Amino acid sequence: MPDQNPFSAPSTLPFGLPPFAEIRNEHFRPAFIDGMAEQLREVQAITRRKDMPTFQNLVELEKSGQLLSRVAEVFFNKSSSDSDDFSNALEEEIAPLLAAHSDAIRLDSQLYSRIKSLHDQLDSLDLDEESKYLVERYYIEFTQAGAGLSDDDKQKLRDYNQQLSTLTTRFEKNLLADTNDLAVVIDDVAELDGLGAGEISAAAEAAKERGLDGEYLVTLVLPTGHPYLDSLTDAAMRERIMAASRARSSRGNDNDNRQLVLDITRLRAERARLLGFATHAAVVTSDETAKTPEAVAAMLGRLAPVAAKNARAEQADLEASAGHPIGASDWAFYTEKVRQAKYDVDTAAMRPYFEAESVLQKGVFFAANRVYGVTFTERHDLVPYHPEARVFEVRDEDDSPVGLYLLDLYTRDSKRGGAWMNSLISQNSLLDQPVVVVNNLNVPKPAAGEPTLLTYDEVGTFFHEFGHALHGLFARVTYPKFAGTNVYRDFVEFPSQVNEMWMLWPEVVASYAVHHQTGEPMPQDFVDRIQASSAFNEGFKTSEYLAAAMLDQAWHSITADDTVTDVAAFEADALATAGLDNPAVPTRYSSPYFAHTFAGGYDAGYYSYIWSEVLDADTVEWFKENGGLTRANGDRFRQRLLGVGGSKDPLEAYRDFRGRDAVIEPLLKRRGLDS
């Protein structure tokens, strides 16, 4: 790889920010190829040693792969937030190579022998607690990855992993393409009656970007539902949007994902059997806080009947308001009607108070400053990866540096759906690395000069994703393996869910929720009524989420001997078995567009949102009992939970913070499931 390749050495920019202004498409592939080769040489330098295994072997392993890490973090951020034909093609090419590379390390018998030797004598090693935990994690992860298999079985495993990497990559690309193809084109603005001026402007701008001047384009979001369904007065238009959403990647075209769903789940089941597990769900949960699929099933099964019952009661109210039976596309619209009638709450009336820059500066940043003492200063001199992304420097109360925060707010055809956080640089003292994190959202962009007004749910998403960013920014660890949000999947959502608490906290909402034209604060009774109706529609919300979580578990509870040939029939049976087959309450994600589980790393782990919410709800109670938004509370949460990253068992970290294990009652109360 030429020295002029920007990935050839660590960036010299502040906080190691990748030199995006210098990076070109032709730089990625050679950096990937050389990065993999370099790491294999580094690993071989460990395995070829003749001396006895020492902890220094793991230190050297932790130091390996720095070139590969630099290019991978930048490329996969690009492929998710600003994809193009080049990145799509390279990702399909590189995915199986990366899977093979990972296997070459994790299935190395000599390396595993050294790790196992260290683990066997762990109690006699003179190591600090984080170093001991590093040995434990390597041993568990290598063992579960198949390092102890025979050579023949390792080859089978390599084949499975490479096939899966190709299939999951294809699933994501198909979904993005079909989501773009199914965006709803509208000729007559009258069909958008009920939307605000900003939403109509965003639809016009989206159409203009596709060369559809004079028309309007409603782009689809990742879940089954759509934010516009609660406002559109035209029932036929609501049905068009819902039908388009539910048709994604299941239309028999080149972007159809149904066969991929069958192939992915079959391969995962076969791989699980090879690893000595009955199902893929058993593999995944064995190294999470849940430990077993049975524990997951017990929790979800406890919640599902009550949620379904509440949803049916809510449906009766909605149909009474509508005067006729309602379908899935009508639910959000009549929910707002009933919410107004019962609680005098109109979330659409709150939008003028949720101007995006105010939410960011005087809400999200303001709360972080009050709780943790950090400040955010925009760095216009630093070039981000896309013109719409922004860069902020984060500093502590004593003006010491924390890291960089990048925000990429708006939706575009090149960005996958949903909202997420990525790390570009992950703090660790071993490599003396700083930290750079990214938040991606998918807010429709209005025309130039028009304000960006967020929906109530988009504000909640903003606070949620920023919670992930804070986790990444605050973690202070020794080893790269434990950096940032590298914690158990069924724990990682916990800090982000806690951060949602500040959205309606009196001091915070008073700071940011001001009318974008008049500057008047949002009336307090808006907030009071929202809080009074907090359990309203929770039957629907919990049911649609649980349907997706239980569908994920069902797909990954099949064994290698099971034969599934019909995706729709399997899904229908799984939802009926769970008691969540109400046609008016569709699953949040149907299988062909369930990106979390078939492309996003949440396979057999989508339950983690509500699993983490047990900790979240219990933590919110702790904050309320201890004075709420105070620096003392923030410092305790930062030091004992956010700050430890993945360097200790997460439930141990939680007990250290809370003084006990979490209890489920606050969650049941929050979701209206305690009756």
C-alpha cells in the first residue's frame, strides 16, 4: 500500500479524526487487503514464539490490526450513512474476506492454546481486575467461536461464516434499494392534507432531489409504521404508505429478501449445531446477560399476553372514535384523535417547539452539561465524511478534552434507515487512542431556509442515540476490546434508554422547547398532559415491539433439522403462537425488512431493548429518588457505568451503581403492564 494512502498511518488531526478530505474510493481496498495481511503477521509473531504463554501475548494481540481498524471504521460508517455503487460492490467483495480473516485468528489452534493456558492459571497470575477480565473474555469468545473444534469442523465453520457474511450484506443492500424504490410519489399536495408546512417542504425537496420537480416524495422509515400516519387525513394515502412499507423486499424482484431469510436462518442453525448448541438463539444468549433462550422466553412470555390485551382495549377505543373497524394504517391517526379526546394531547401541536438546532444545543447538549459537566463546541475547521455531517469538540468541566462528536441528522437515499451510533476512534490507553463517535438520524430535510421541526418521537430518538454517544465518549479503559459501547448486546441499549429521561425533565424541556417563530416556551400543560398520558397506547407499542422480538427468537430457535420453506407462513405462525397476531397491530419489522436481525447484529438479540429497559426503568427511579438532574448523580452514573465501558461484567457494574440488582416493577408500571 502506498505511503500516501491516508490509512497508512494514524491521523494527525485533532482526536485522530480520519482525514476525510484526503480519503478517496481507491484507498479503501488496498488498506483492507494490507490491513488483514499485517494483522495476520502480527498474530503469527505471537503463535511462533517458543516461550511459555504470558499475558504479554494478549497485550500484543490487542495491539494488532490497527491499520485494519482504521479503514474498517471509516468504510462501514460510509457504507451505512453514505453508500454508493462503489461501497456496495466493495462491501460484498470484502465481507467474506473479513469473515475468513476473523476465522483465521479466532480458529488458530496455537493462539487458542496460549489463551487457554493463561485462563487455566488465571488465579495465580499477578494481574489487575481489568486484565483478568480480558483473559476471561478472550477465552470465552474464542471457545464459543469454535477454536476448540477439529480441523474438519473448523473448515465447515469457515464456510458457514463466509456464506453468512455475504448473505447478510446482500440483505442490507436489497433492503436499502427496495426502500428507495417504494418511496411514495404524490402528484397532488391535497393528498398530504394534515401534514405541516415543514413536512410538505421536506416531501417536495425529496422529490426534487430525484428529479421529480413539482411532485412530492414520502420516503419510508425502517419500522413498519411511518411518522406521517398519525397526521394524514386521507385514509387512502395512509394505506398507500403502509402498503409500501410492508411490501419491502418481498415483491419477487431482485431485491426480494425472503430466500435470504431462509438461507441465513438455516446456516445459523447449522453453525449452532457444529458449535455444540441446539439453536442459534442458544449460542447468542449464552454470552449475554440473559444466558439462555428460556430466560428470554420467560420474560417476553410474561409481557406479551398483557400487552396484547391492552392493545385490544385500545383498539376498541379507536374504533369507537372512528365509527368503524380500523386497520394497521389507521391506528396512528385515530390514536391521536383519542389522545386528544382523552388527555387533550396533540403531539403535532408540539412540533413548532421542537426546532432541531434548539433540541440539539439547548436540549441534548444542555442536559449533558447539567448532568456530566461536558461542553460542546462546533469545529468548522474539521472536515466530516459528508457535507451534512457536523463536528463538535467535547470537553470536561475542567476544560480537559473528552473527544469528538459527529452528528449526521438528515435522511438521504444513500443512508440506511433508522438511527444509530458508530465509533470512528475508540478510546483506550494501551494504544493511547482518543475517541470520536457519530450519531446518524433520518430526519426529512426541508427546503433551504425552512426550519427543521422534529416530531415528538424524533426528539426521543435524538436523546436515545445521544445516550449511546455519551457511552462511547465517556468510557475510559486500558484495552481496545473494552472500548466504548463494547458491552453485551442485551446491555448496550441501557445507557441510551436512560438518557431519554432528560427529554421531558422540567429544567431541560424549559431550555429547548420554545416556539421557533415566537420564542415562547412550550406551555407546561403540554408536558403535564403528555406525562399524564404516558401509558396511553403502550399496549400497541409494547405489542408491536414484542412481536418483532418474539419473531426474532422464533427464527433463531429452529434447529438444523427443521425445514422452513415459507417465510410468510412461518411469521404468521410465530405471531399467532405468541398471541400477537392482531392485524391492526403489525410487527414492528416483518422478516424481509428486519434489518436488525438479518443484517444488523441483533440476531436472536432484538429482545435486548426491553431486557435493558428493566435496568433503565429501575435507574430512572434511582435518579428521581436521589434528586434527579444533579452533577453528583451524573458523576456516579458516569464513573460506575458509562466510564467502565466493557471492562467488567455489566451486571456487576450495575450493582456497583445501584447497590442491588434491578427489579422489573418500574418497567411494568411504565408500560402499563402492572394491572
